[in-house]
Amino acid sequence: MTDHYAVTGNPIAHSRSPTIHTLFAAQTGQDLRYDALLAPFDGFATTVRDFAATGGRGMNVTVPFKEEAYRLATVLTPRAQAAGAVNTLSFEGADIRGDNTDGAGLVRDLVHNLGCPVEGRRVLLLGAGGAARGVIQPLLEHRPARLLIANRTAHKAAALAGVFPGTTACDLPALQESEMAFDIVINATSSGLSDEALPLSAGIFAAGALAYEMVYGKATPFLRLAAAAEVRGVDGLGMLVEQAAEAFFVWRGVRPDTGPVLRQLRPGSA
Ligand code: NDP
């Protein structure tokens, strides 16, 4: 029997998850169907419960429901607890198991795909929203020399630093004045979606740094800053594919080969 999965969010029509999971299923010979389901803003829990009631095996959750999914889950994995958000649900009897694969996806893209180890490196995380929070613990597990969280709204960065020992926090003007440079700079703000530039100069990048933009598929101001500083800049498509592969592994116990899928999705690549 074909197992049924879906991604839910609002909006959802743009989601690339159905394409990614369908490619994973074909590659690994798994018999499954994966759809996109629009959840009304006030109807996330109903959408999830209805899907489970009709035999659905699991769901991915995207904007703006990751925190609601965290509250809806009856069982949470340690990484979902650390993230305070859930992007992967599994229906196990009466239980709804909540997991978070975003951080694992980012770290795998950095270390495995991009050849950029985190250990011993100075890491700057821009942003203090759900995406930033989800990647902090997985980054810390790779023992960076330092992990600074910088956010437009200072108290949100400070709150995260309070939750995660081993991190420090500041606001964007203080970061700019500090003249500190970093080996890995991760833009986990949504500023790129609206083409807004962060108030930062090229000096935040150490020589040979990597600039990682979580937004994918566009030349954001952050990536343009990296290009001006002559450092390597990459978008978040690899993270998207890797978090999907981790979710696929959670559900099916099989780890797909992400390389061919990433190449197929990347415009202009072979
Ligand atoms: P949230 O809404 O939870 O957080 C948004 C963050 O961006 C906040 O820190 C906010 O700062 C900051 N921000 C927004 N606009 C600006 C601006 N103009 N200048 C400075 N800071 C700004 O969003 P998420 O954390 O869920 O997502 C962040 C981004 O990551 C999104 O663009 C999303 O698409 C992307 N993402 C990509 C993934 C992937 O797989 N590639 C996975 C998950 C997310 P403040 O607190 O001051 O408001």
C-alpha cells in the first residue's frame, strides 16, 4: 500500500518539498505519495488531525506553523525541544511525534556538501527567529570556537544566548562597531525575502570566510555583500534538500543521496 505524506503551511503552493520527496522516493524505491496541503491560519491542528485520520503517516510543517506544531506534538525529540519548533511530524498510533531536522540539514550542507567544518571556527548567526533557534544546538555540537547571535531586536538574541550556554549575543549596530570578523556567517534573517540589506559591512567576513544565506533561489543583499568582500556565498537550497533528507530518514529509515536531487533543483547545474 502506498504511504501518504504531505507538507503543510500557508502559503504552500511555492513549496519544493513534494518534488524533493518524490525524487527521494524514486531514488530509494520507497512506495509513497507526498502532497502539499494548505492549512488555514486558524486551522493548522485540524489539518494535521484530518490528515492523520485518513491514514497519513507524516507531515512536514513550514511557515507559519512550526511553533504550533511544537505545541501540538504529544512526543518531542531532544532536537525539537532544543529548537522550540517542529518541522517534521510522524503519526504513531495515538501519538504525534514532533522532530526538527532544519539544524541537521544546515550542518550537513555546511560540512558534507560545502566542505566547511564548523569545529574551531568563529561563527556568526544573524537573526533570532525560529530558523536561527533551530540551528544553534546542532552548530554547538560541532564545537565552533565561538558562536555569536546578532539580531535587529537585541533582546531576542539575548534570550537565545540565555538558553544556549556557549553562545553570546548582540544587536546589529554593536556587531558593526565591534569590527569582529568571522569564518562562517549565516544569515538566518528573512531580510533577503524583501531585498532589505542588513546594516553590516564586508569587514564581518574573515579571509576565506563562507557566507551562508538561508533564503534560496535569489541574489539577496547579503550574498551581494559577500561577493563584494570576495568571499564564497551560498544560498539555502542545500539546507532545504538536506532537512528533507533527514525527515525522509526519520520516516522511512533510508537515507537518500541528496547530490543528484540538489543538482536537479539547482538552475543551470548539470
Ligand atoms: P522568523 O520570522 O521567525 O524570524 C525572522 C528573523 O529575521 C528575525 O530575527 C528578524 O529580526 C529578522 N529580520 C527580518 N527582517 C529583517 C530586516 N529587514 N533586517 C534585519 N533583520 C530582519 O523567520 P524564520 O526564522 O522562520 O526564517 C528566517 C529565514 O530563514 C526565512 O527567510 C526562511 O525562508 C529561511 N529558512 C530557510 C530554510 C531552508 O531550508 N533553507 C529553513 C528555514 C528557514 P527581529 O527579531 O528584529 O524582527
